[in-house]
Amino acid sequence: MLLPSVIMLLLIAGSIFLYLLPSMETALLEAEKEKVVEITDTLIDTLTHLEDMAARDEISRDYAKRLGAEIVRTTRYGPESKDYFWITDLTPRMIMHPYRPDLDGLDLTDYRDQDGKRVFMEFTRAARKGRDAFVEYHWQWQDQPDRVARKLSHVRLFEPWGWIIGTGLYMDDVRTEINEYRDGVALIFLAVLLVITLLSLYIIRQSGITEKKKAQIQGQREKLVRVLQESEERYRTIADFGYDWELWIGTDNAVHYCSPASQRITGYPPERFFEAPSLVREIVIEDDRDAWDAYLVEANSDRGDTLDFRILTADGNTRWLGAVGRAVAGIGGKPLGMRLSFRDITERKNMEEQLRHQALHDPLTNLANRTLCLDRLAQAMRRAKRRENYFFAVVFVDLDRFKIINDSLGHTFGDMVLTETALRLAGEMRGLDTVSRFGGDEFVLLLDELSSPAEAIRIIKRVRSRLSEPFRLNGNEVQTSASFGIVLSPVGDRKAADVLQHANIAMHYAKEAGRNRFKVFTERMLETAVDQMTLENDMRRGLADDEFHVVYQPIMDLDGSDVIGFEALARWEHSERGAVPPAEFIPKAEESGLIVQLGERVLQQALRTLAGWRNETEGVDDIFMSVNLSSKQFARIELDSIVVSLLAKYGLPPSCLRLEITESSLMGNPESSLRILNRLRDAGVRFSIDDFGTGYSSLSQLQQLPVDTLKVDRTFIARMKNDPEDMEIVKAVIALGRSLDLDVIAEGVESPEQICLLLDLNCNRVQGFYFHEPMSAAKARELLKRRSGDTADRTREKLQAARLTCPSKKNG
């Protein structure tokens, strides 16, 4: 009698199962897609944060993009953390793909998958449509280029940078998860069917035993009805089964419904919550319980509310849950309690924490970065305003000679030195101090809660000693030191960035004082730095406004008592300050790179002046013009073409030009120097080594260089009368020049005693104030016109007066 009912029930149950299966698959797929969208939202929020920082000029936009691309590259999620993100622009051109670096920078307009789909054009169209765009295609399996699988990718347009951020999920992974859920549901279904079948067989068996047991059979039928009702409830539960944990709490705080997802999320089966409704609150970690209690009050309304909080699972792990809740009502608005949906957002929270850490820490050393350093410094400054006798110090640290280590041993070794430096700095700090990497080989220390400013000096001395110890890495041993700039509190109403700038200024003073030193910032340092910056700006304006001009100092030949050439010297007539000394603006021009523009202007004006003298004055074809070249000018590959074109422009023979170059410019890169010198020498230009004796050239190097003249530095000339060592240096330079058949010119000759000493050493070419000061082009032309007349006579008179002061003449 019951067999047709059982068969019908089986058919109905099977139909329900087959009907619900696609819905279950669709729900699971939608849940996975929503998870991908949420992770993408988090990443987009991070890029937006970087864009906001760039908009506030806290970081450059290029740096923000590089940092954003690196964050996207390192972001992983999913099984074994192999799911990834990639970036293209709207072209589409690949900006970054972690598993396909061969595509970086390529135009992917015509890139097609195995079905011929233009994948990246589809990404671009989909990203323009909106937030929930997905594209299905074929792609390599994660980091395995030899395996291709069907993939469903989510793409999102990040409009501020024109980036398309893409990620996705492999359909095989989704299918695997769907199969697991399907098998679980099928198992429950089979178990239910087995129970029904057994009960049916039992009832059939009992009904055939005896008529006497009709009452018992009737009871069994009623029991069967109850079982069927329970089975129907179970089917309803399966129908209501979802990825999230669903909970219904009645007005009496009893749990009326709890979905099976509770066990996956919390480790506790639904029965535990039915038996102990208070378990819902008990698994909330203690720090979040107040927020949970307040949330239950706020969410118990028609509008509902959301909350992110942490729970302790049955196996002792901590998970983040996102709750969405609202009040529910029955017929007539009767309150029925509160419905809550919980989703496991642990992975998203961990990613947010990871992104926050990356945004505030240096990726190489894991120290605080500039943003975090400025924030903590600002906090220390606020505490200093609120509290008396509160001291802190900011220390700007720069490694000495780090560039040499980086260039000689490679960037990998340099990174190891920076990492070891970070460890040493952190090891010498107290728990409340902050160590940050500011960039390159620069670090910043924030020494907080000092007992006195003197304590900062003690700590810095300890740090300096630690950094001076040798680095032994990968079989190499190097030793360096560091320069420290210190700002001690109080710092007044300045901004945190200003305090760091002041520490940086003090650090540069320490480096200029000899390195491995520390300097405490003073207001005078700031004034000097501002003056230097003002000087540089004024130089740029002065070059544009033609405030620079050239003067010419004669070079004398003592044998003929005659002018044989001139040295062109730059002078600056400031519009407000008047004449600015060369010793003040030349070093600044070298440092800022303006020396290249200034040097070319001096060369051009000197050659133009020499051409004018030759055209307007007779007997000056033997006069040469000496022009200084800075190391930055000399390093330019096109130097020879510039010089030759200027000589041709003014119709001058190359032999009339003598370029003066310092030893350091020549010997810093002898091979390159030799190539440039030979090209210009082949063109006919001659060369002098300026300030000879102050550099580090060797005799073998000097012999290879096609130079014509050595110029003895003025510092040796000034001291040779009273300092035997300087006298020996001058004597050695003159002897070296004669042995190499080079001309020797003594610079800075200002007294008759110096003339006597140079004559005794057989140095017959000089320049200096004793004979002539630097003069304008017009005065130099007049000097040339009279050089065979009264000018030569006055030169001979000065020379004769100098000879009379010589000891040999007096003794004679």
C-alpha cells in the first residue's frame, strides 16, 4: 500500500534535488564572484589612498604609481595564495603581470586566447561598463604556462591613473567547490531517502504480520507522517542553505533558526546554538563584545546595520566576521526577533592589514617609511606641547661612501648593507623609539621620551660606534660610517616636515665637516641653507638676465717681459648685492650643475673677445686664450664638437685656445679623459692642467695625456717662502714639467719675493696681481696695443725691482 507513496516521494525528492542543484551552483558561483569583487574593492581603496597622498604632495605621483604597482604585484589570495592581480591601461598595454613579465609593456590589442577571443579588448570594454564586470576566456593556470584553463576574470577601471585592475577565478576551482557542496547535499539526500526507505519497509513488514496490530500499524503510519514532516523541514533547510551563516534570534533571545554554515565558520554545529543561545555572544572576543552588544540594539530596526567583529572558533582560531542584521516581523507587524547574516571576511581583513603595512613601511628593511615617520613625529610634537619637561630628538642618518659600495659590489650587496644597517639601528633603539628609512641610504631616528637632550647625544654616539663596525656579508667585508644631523626639542610651532628638513640640513653640515660626525641643528644652519638656495635661484635668474661677464688676467713671460696670453675668468654683478666673489658662486654652480651653462657662456664670450682683438689689433696673433673647464663640462660627450664649432664660428685657429682642466677631472676617468683630449688635440686645441699638485695624478697617467702646460696652484706659491714643504712641491712640479717638456705657469704671484724664488727655480711664466689684475676686454685690448711699448717697459721695471730683492742680488 505504501510502495506507490514511497516511489512518488522518491521522485518528488529527486526532482527537488535536481531543481535546486543549478540554484546551488549559481549561488556558489555568485558568492565566489562577490568575494573577488570585495578583494578588488580593498585594492582599489589602497590605490585611491595613494592617489590622495600624491594629490596632497606627500609623495610624487610617479612614486605613488610605482608603489601601487608593487602592492598589486605582491597581493595574493585564494588556495595556496596563488590567485593574483594584473594591470593594463586602456590601450590596452600591459603595465604589470606577476606571472607573465614577458607581456609587460606590450600592446595587447590583438592578443587572443585559444578560442580566438581578443581577451584584453574584452577586458577594456567590460571595465568601462562598471563595477561588476566579468569576462570569461582561456588563460594559463596560475604560474604554470604549459597548462591552460577556463577563467572568469573581474576587471575594474581605476580612473585617476587610467589603469584596469584585473583578477579572477578559475572555473575548475569553482567546479571543484561546487562538486564538494553537491556531494555533501547528495549525501544528506541519500541519508534521508535511506531513512524513509527503512521506515517504509518496516511499516510494510508490520502491516503484513497480523490484523491484530492494526492499531500499532496506525501508530506507525502516524509516526511515518511525522518523519515525513521532519524530512520536509530538512528539504526546506537544504533549500535555504547558503554560503553565509544565517541566524534567527527570537524576541525571547532563543535561536529559532541556525544554518549549517555555522559549523564551517565557527566550528560549532547549529545544535549548539539551539541548545545555548548565549554561545553567539560568548564566541565574540572580549575586546569586541561591547561593540557587539551595541550593534544588537542598533541593528534591531527596519533599516538594519552592519558590523565587522572577531570571534574565537571552536579550534581556538580568531576569525573576522561581517554581520548584516535587521528586525523581522510577522503578520500584522508582530515582532518576531532579529535575522542576522554572517560572512567570513578574515582574508579581506588580513589583506587590508597587509596593504596598510605596505603603505607605511619600507619593503626592503621593513622599517617605518616617510609617511609613518612624519605621523609619529607629529604625535611627539603634539605631546611636547601638552606636557612639561618632555624631550625628544629627531636624527637624520646618512651612510658615508655608500655609493662607492653600491657601485663596486652591486646593488644586491648594497641592499644587504642597508638591511644590516636597519637591524643595527633597530638594535640600538629603545622600545618607544622609531627607526624609519627615508630613502636610499638615508634613515631617520625619532628618540622619544628622553630624560634630557643629553641622552640623545649618548644614544647617537652608541649608534655611530655600532655603524662603524665592519659589514661581513657573502664573503665580503666593507666598512663605512654615518653622518648624523640632530634636531632637539622644543621645536616651536614648526611642521613635522620642517623638523625633518632641519635634521637633514644638520646632517649635511656633519658630512661636510669630515663624515662620521654629528651636528645639532641651529638657526644659523637654516639661514645658510636658505642663502644657498637663494644664491642658486639668483644664479639662474642672473644667467637669464645676462648679469655674468668675463674678465681677463694676463699671463706673463718673464724672459721676454711680455704678455703671451690671457685667462678668462667669470664674474657676477648681482642686481642687488653687487659683485659676488667667485669663491662664493663657483662652488654653488658646480653643485647645482649651472656650471655647464656658465662655462659655455664664458668660452663663447672669451673666443668672441679674442676674435675681436685679432681683427682690431696688429701683432696679437700669438696671443692665446686660456679657459677653465669644470668636471661636468669635461664629462660631456659632445664637448669636442661644441669647442670646434665655436672656433669655426669666430674664425679662430684651434691653437689659440688653451683649455684648463683640474687633475681630478682628468684622473677621475683617465680612459674617457684621454679620448676627449685626443679628439680636441687632433683638432689643434691645447690643454693645461690647472691647480697642479692638489690632485692625485700619477706620472704614468700624466705621460699618457696630451697636455701642454702645468699650472702650479696659488696656495703653494703663497706659502713657499715660509713653508719648506710647499717650496719642495713647487720645485718638484717645475722639474716634472721640464722633464716632460711641458710649460709651467705659476698662479697667484703677488710679491717680488715670489718672483725671485720662481726665477731661481727657472719658472719664467707667471700670472698674478704683481703684474696685472683681471681686467675688462677693453683694458686688455689697450694692454695688447701697448705691449711692445710702455707696457713692456713697466713690466721690465717691475721684474728688475723684484730681482733687487732676491737674496743672491743682496749678497752680491
